[in-house]
Amino acid sequence: MSTHHVVAIDGPAASGKSSVSRKVAEKLGYAFVSSGLMYRAFTWVVCEVGLDPEADPDAVVALLDKTKIEASRRDNELFLLVNGSDPGDALTSDYVNGNVSKVAKIPDVRKALVKQQRACAEATDIVMEGRDIGSVVFPDTPYKFYLDASEVVRARRRAAQGLGDEIAERDRLDSTRKVSPLKVADGATKIDTSDLTLPQVVEALLGQLSEQGVTPSST
Ligand code: DC
């Protein structure tokens, strides 16, 4: 069991999780981990092999054994190497955006990646963002947040990033799947980021963490 601090930040696509988590990690001196990147990395392999995750989930699970996803720490952030290669921009390609929720709903895929996510906290304090971090991956952490924003605001944010991501469909799949659906974890602090700037959201999280005794590192 980890003795390190885990700040869990969950929420739907484009709720601001990544930017907020990265900043909070930087302020606290913790490592930032995007669990979504792990699902994206494996989905990229599924794509390279040419599998249809809905038609052939068993083949997708079999591919897990042949896939090595390694996380290495660089500048307080975890980077992924997939079978020795950096997938780079392929992680936000249309194929990955369109298939990641279909891959992520396969129970054995989740089991394998949740194990890797838990391992991230064995070496260091982390801020991890995703969909089930506070509810399933680290249910015992006292530091849990759920970020949300209106659908209009989230679609605008995605478009501003130049990504034609079908977030409404992804959210539907992520929150209705049987295993570990997106939901507000017990004990999580909910923040609607629709009308807040990034510094305001970061301040809200740091304020709450400080009340719980977690303060920014002085280095
Ligand atoms: O955070 P993101 O948009 O990069 O995540 C991509 C997909 O990965 C998301 O639509 C669902 C899946 N995911 C998940 O099922 N569980 C997580 N903890 C993180 C992501």
C-alpha cells in the first residue's frame, strides 16, 4: 500500500482536469499523471494492429500481453513509451478519440491499467486525473476532486485546442459503462469550472488541500 499522497481529480472530457492537475502538481511539487493518456496509448496500439474494440474485445485483451507501456518521469510529469516508442500526437488523433472509450470499457483493460496507475504512487506523491481515480483507483485518498463544466463550455474548449473531439459521445460512453463509470466519488469536492479561470480553479483546489494539511512545496 502506498504511503505517498495522491490527489485524485476526476471529471468529463474538457472539464479542465489536465491543465488544473498539471498546475496543482507543479505547485505541490508532486508528479502529474494523466490516466487518460494510458487508455489513449493502448488504444493507439489497438489502432496500429487494426482491431475493432467493439467487434473483437477478446483480441484487444490478448493484445494487452504483447504491449509494454512504460512510464518515466520527466520534469515532474510522467511520459509514456509504448513498446519502446513515443506515440506523440497520435494520442489525440481522430482514431484514438473515437475509440478510446470503447477500449476503456473492456474490464480486463481497466484491470491492467488500474494496476499501473496504482504503481505510480509507489515511488512519489502524485496528482492523477481521470474518470475513476477517486472512486476506484485510489478510493482511500482523502484528497478527491470532481471538476465539471457545461457541455457548451467544454465543446468550446476542445474546439479552441483545435481538436474535433466528439466529447458528448465519449461522455455518454464513459458515464454509462458497467465497470468504473465516470461519477462523483464519495467525499469528492465538486467544482463547476464553466465560469472560472484556470488560476481560480487551481486556487480553489489548493485552498481545500491546504485546509486538509497539504501545502505547496517551498522548493
Ligand atoms: O482524459 P482523457 O479525455 O484523455 O481520457 C480519454 C478516455 O480514456 C476517456 O474518454 C475515457 C478513458 N478513461 C477512463 O476510462 N478512465 C480514466 N481514469 C481515464 C480515462
